Amino acid sequence: MLEQTRISSLEASFLCSSHALIFVLSLYIWCEPLSRSRDDIQIVKKRLISANLAWIVSLFLNYFYFSNLSFIDFLVFSGFKTESFLLALILPLFLVIILFLGPILMIYFELGPNDFITNLVSIFKAPSVFTLRNIIVAPIAEEIVFRGCMCPLIIAAGFSPISALFMTPLFFGIAHLHHILNSVYSQQVALKQAVFEAVFQLFYTTLFGWFASFIFLRTGHIIGCIICHAFCNSMGFPQFDEINNYKQASIIKIGFIIGMIGFSILLMPLTNQSIFNSIFWQ
């Protein structure tokens, strides 16, 4: 299949940049004043529509560009396949749960066993527009655009999986820099602080982008990227500075250590080619 999709590095760069631009600009097509918060209910609802349109447009752009592929082959090329689907959903999620063992313990000790379970169940009961944005629409839209559309382009241009692993997250991280506008014009944050916050966000979104790209390239599936993105959005960035505020701080610290070690040990075996037979990681 990959022999049918060869393109130049210039074409890949142009298409990846186009996808990122389509995604970001789609959020601003409503011409709303920049002073309105991104958390304004009406803004959120409109951007839910925009984000869904963005990933559809990006997929169609790739499909048009690789029109020599059959529709089924194009879906596989973009990470939509049925082979090992359940394993592609479960194993990457298990990896991030292990990685987030420390933060999970923090939530557990803060809420207690009963409220901890109630909090988990409440996510799936009548979700708010913010839950739809953060846990459903954003993970689906962003992973399809930045993994399902971009990673295959980098591979099609002749780059190695390792190169694709480090290249595509840069588009993902940079695409989040538009949040500076929201911070400055809506939240009235000083430009210096807004830039600092954006750079920090660039750091951790790029880190996640590396992991999500790794999962996509190793498994050949988009579903694992989506479910991991949803989980990470629901957890947020680990609050390392809050650990010592808990009575169970020592247990939480052990949880962080076990999580990082367990993640490192299991990362390669749980994404093994013998399980997924990815076309991208040869």
C-alpha cells in the first residue's frame, strides 16, 4: 500500500501545514470578538461544529490527494481498520492509566472511594458541552487531523517512523499557540504571562503528541490515540506541587514512580508488531 502513496517531502510539508491551518482557522470562522472567552457556551457549541468540519475536510483532502487508493485502503492508511481493534483501544489506554497512577491516587485520596466512583460515572451521564468538547470532540478531531492525516503523509514522503514520531507533534503543539489570543483578549492576561502559559502548553502538548504519534505508528490504529487523548484531557496535567499537601504523600510518590517505571517497561511490548502488524512501523 505504501508504494502507492509516495509523495515528496515538500508535498508532505505543504499538506501537514494545510491540515494544521484548516483546524485552527475553523475555530475562528464564526467571526466572534476575541474578547469572548473560549469557554463561553455559544463559542463552545460553534467550535464543536467547526472541529468536526475540520477533520472531515482534512480527511477529504488526503483522500483526494491519494485518489489512487481504494476507499478501504485509504481508511486503513488513515488508521481506521478493524484488525486488532479492541486491543488497539484497550492496550494504549492501559498504558496511560499506568502512567497516571500517581494522579489517579491523588484524586482517589481527595474524593474518597464512593465519590471517586461517582465522579467517574458522572462523566457519562448527560455530559455538558465542556465534557463534549474536552472528552469527545477535541480528541476525535485533533487525533484524526494531527495523527490520522499527518503521520501517513510523513511516512509517504519517505521519512522513517522515528522521524514521523518527532515531526508531527510539532504541528500539534504549534496549533495550540492560538490560545494566546484567548488569554490576552478574553481573560485580560498580560502578554508576557500569556506567552509563558502558551509555551508551557506547547511543551506538554508536544510531549503528548510524541506519545500519540508513537501509538498511531506502532499500532496503525487511530482509536488508541483518541481514547488516550480523552483520558489525558479528563485528568489534566499532573499537579506535582500538590503532592505534599496530602497525608498519603508517600503513597502518591510511590504511585508516580511505579507508574513511570511500569509505563517504560510495558510501552514496547504492548505495542508490539506481532499484535498490530502496522503498515507504518516496518
